[in-house]
Amino acid sequence: MVTAQQTFKVSFYPTTVTIEASRGSSDTHLVVDRTTGQVTTASSSPAFSASPLRTLSAHGIMGLINLQRGPYVVLITGREAVGTIGSSTVYRVSATRVVRVADDRTPSGFDAADEATYVRLLENALQTPSFYFSYDMDLTCSLQRQDSGSNDVFFFNKYLAEPIINAVGSQSVFVLLVIHGFFACKPVEVRGTRFNYVLVTRRGRYRQGTRYLSRGADADGHVSNYAETEQIVDFSSGDQMAYVQVRGSIPIMWGQVPNLDYVPELRIDVNASHERFQTHMTRMIDEYNEVVAVNLIDKVKYEKPMSDTFAALSAEMKSPQYHYVHFDFHKECSRMRWDRISLLMDELSSLNTRFGYYEKKASHVQRQQLGVVRTNCMDCLDRTNVVQSELARLALEWQLRSSHVIEQTESVSSFPLLRQMLNNVWADNADTVSCAYSGTGALKTDFTRTGKRTYMGALRDGRNSVERYVRGNFFDGERQDSIDLLLGAYRVQASRPFAQTLSSEARALVGTIYVCLFMLAYAFFYPRNHSWFGISNVAFVGAWCGVLCLVFCVVRAKHTAELVNWPRLVAHPMRPQVIKTNASIKLPIVDRWLEPSAQSVRPSGKKFA
């Protein structure tokens, strides 16, 4: 692979930290004040000739963030070349390091435990293996957008990079444009013609979060789980073709409130949705020229209110550049009739053909994509992945036919190795996007990989669904905090958002759960009368399971506001009100168990709703 290597040297002095680039910066250094975090520039001079206290090397600087103690720098310490676009190498971030820049002084209001929690949250957010960058091209922009102007929606580390941008501008070598999402580059040869098949998914930096805790559109029209996916055919001759699709949450004000039910409570604010919908779709039209919104949710039962609201707001859009298509995926493809997706492809055919794709030959743009398909389901994951992979397959066939790689009567299915590669790349993309939003791999990927639905795939979907339920109720709050901290939705304050304020009743219920689990484990390892299935052991296990079920029902009825894993940094607008009783009662043993993972009742900060 052709690559332009780049490294950075980070030197720590008593009052400053300097950052030097190995190429492209002349003699300019970044200088970070260790007290204020202010970033300035300086040229090489005797001031830097003294021996530093310590030095670090890095492959990139993601940016700076202020925590309680002061500034920290986020370094890329590991990278892996994963492919190319043209002559530019793309790297995956394989390791990061959060390093304190601030000196040893302790500011007023500093709490060591809270500071350690902030650092852990930031490190957790950076541990996902889905960050990509290139030194030589702007990976945050599609090929077509690079010709027509920039867009920072997919500049995922923009918040971290702002202090550096303010000092040296956005074009500096010190500003590294990082995306969060998916990248794959696969070499392909079809009838003697060689090209790289490249798939890039860029997740937006606005309103990102976890599945149940980030839904719908905010007041600025930004939607949850917004992502752009670009399919590139990169010929060895230098010619390039690209096709772009978009996914994003239904652009109205809605949410699902985690309450320990398998299907959470659905809430929709229709009155607040009109302006948000118009703002979002107008921005989409400005960005992509023409938009067809493909809605895959059910027209009946639980999803019907969402379906009706989306249709009504779409009818209010008077722009001729906006189109709405509703395809009830579960109804049309029930009983594993997945071939019926072709009905949707036929319905989109005329619009999608008119939109076309981007093409560049000999450095000259031959055609541009004139519109985009925006696909959504409830999560914008599983059903969306299936439809987007089919649209990508059709687009690839158009591109290969127009470049005379395959005949007009041939399809991707005519070339088994090409079809297998395409299926696997899109299934990997589906899993990556799903893990970022729901914490598990995608559902229905057996169809994406093989072209048909299987019973083993349905069993895997069942396992992932159970894991999503557990994560959504008991783990996603902290993951939401990590994302909010990384993207700047929460700015660190002097308050203590991690303080324990659980009611005595909630603490007693958690203590009872611990006792039940201990007794069930005891019955497993030391069964009564040395028999797991003896009457006495079965009765013992049944009694404690009954107590556990009773506690679960009480928690579900009265204590989800405390015991569901809600975010602590940014208040969730749909979190139920906490009702405290007997707050003065102390439970020392239970309190000691809960101390490390206690949640606050009133998180600080204000979330964009």
C-alpha cells in the first residue's frame, strides 16, 4: 500500500506540552498550556532545547478535552492499514491513550473518584474498533462531496479537535479527521478487470447514543443513529464510481422508555415533531438535492402510531424533491418470504435510476449522484441493513455494466465469488453499525450473507434480541455517558453526577436480588441431598426463583427510575420521576455493595430534546 507515514512527538515541560509533527508542519509546534489548556503555536527555538520531563510518540492527535483537573490529550498510539481509496491509505485506530496534560495542582471542587470515572468513560468510548482516518484525504466526506465542498457532520472527533482548530485552522497537519463507523476494501477481479470494492459508513456526530436512550430528532433536526454509507468501485486505472445511501431515526420527537418490559413504552409528541421533521428533511434536500424516504416499520399494532405520524408529516412536505415510500417489511416478508424485497426494489427503480451515481474518469467528473435513498426502520439497523444491501447490489450492477466489466444481461449473482464478497462485506457493516448503537451484532445477517433466511439465523437473532434487552435496561446508561462525554454533549462541571442517592426501598430490593442469586448459586453447586432434581432441591430453587420474580415485579412497577441503567451525565427527558420513601433508613451492608455502581437520581446537564 502507498502511504504517507506520519508520527507526532509529545513533550512534557513544567508549564507546557509541545506537539511536533514529523512532516508537513515546517518548524511549527503546538504548545498546550498545562494550567489553562489553551493551545497556541510556536516555532522551534531555544525554549524547547531543554530536556523535557518525558516524551511520548503517537500516530495522530484526536484532540483535547477538559475534565475536572484540567486538559487531557487523546493520542492515537496504534494504527492498522486496512485499505486504500485511490492512492490514499486508510487506517483503523487500534489503540488510543488518554494522557493528562494538566499539572499536579488540584483545582477547587476536585473529586478524585469522579475524575477517574470521567477518564474511564472516555477510554471506554475510544475502545470501540470502529475509528478510521487517512493522512492524505478527507475520509469524513464522500468522493462527490470532496469535489463540491466540506461537511463536518461525520467529523466524529470535531469536539476534541476544536482547541487545535482554533489555534491552527482546520487544514493543519495537526488536525486529524476521524470517522466512526465501518471501512472495508476488497480487491476484486472480474473477467480480467481489477478494482477495489470499498465500503465506507460514516456515523454522524450529532445526537448519537444507545438504542433506547437516543431516538428521533432534536430541535435542530439532527436524528439518532444517522449514518451515510458510500460504496466505491475504485479501478486500478484511477477511475472511480460511488453510490451513497443514508439511514437515520424517524425524524420526529419520539422515544421508548426503558421499563424492564421487552417492548418499552412508546411516546410520541406530534405537536413538537412538525418543525423537527421539516428542518431535517430540508437539510437532507440541501445536502443531497433529492430524497426518497423509505419507511420499513409496521403499519399495525405497536409501530402504527409511528407509521401514521411519519406518513402525515411527509404529506405536509410540499417540496417536489421529497418522496415518501412505505414498505411494511414484516408483513411483506413474513414466513421468510425474503424474495419479496424485490417489490420494494421495483417501486424505487425509477427514482433510483434517475438519482444515478457519482463517476470520475481521468480526474474529471463524468456524472454526479442527483439524489439519495434514506432508509429507516425503528432502530435503523436490521430491516434497514437488508434493504440497503439490496440497493447496493443493484447499484454495483449498474456501475459494472456501464464500465463494460459485465454484460447487460448479467448480474452480481453470475459471479459467485463477487456475490459472496459483497454479502460478507455488507453483513460485517451491519454488525458494526448495530454494535455501535445496540451493543450487539445485527439481526437478519444470515439473509445478507447468504441471500436467504435460515432457522439457525433466526436462533442467533433470538440470542441477540435477549442481549439487547439486557443491555438496554442494565448497561446502556453508562455507554450513553461515554458517548456524551466524547462528543461534547456533556461538558464537565464542578457538580458530582456520580453520587449515590438510591432510596432505601430500592437498596433493599437490590440487596434481596443479591441474596436470591447467592442462594440459587448455592443450590447449583451444593444441591440438597446431592441431587439437582430431587424434590427438596427443586422446591428450594423454586422458592427463591419465586422471590426473585416478585422482586422483579416490584422493581418494574415502582423503581425503574432508579434501577434501570439511566445516563448520569445528561438528563434523559423521558426518565420517570423518582418517588422516595423512608429515605432516612440506612442499610450498611447493601450500601457497601451498591457504592461502586450507584446511580444518581437527578443527573446534571441538559440534553437536547
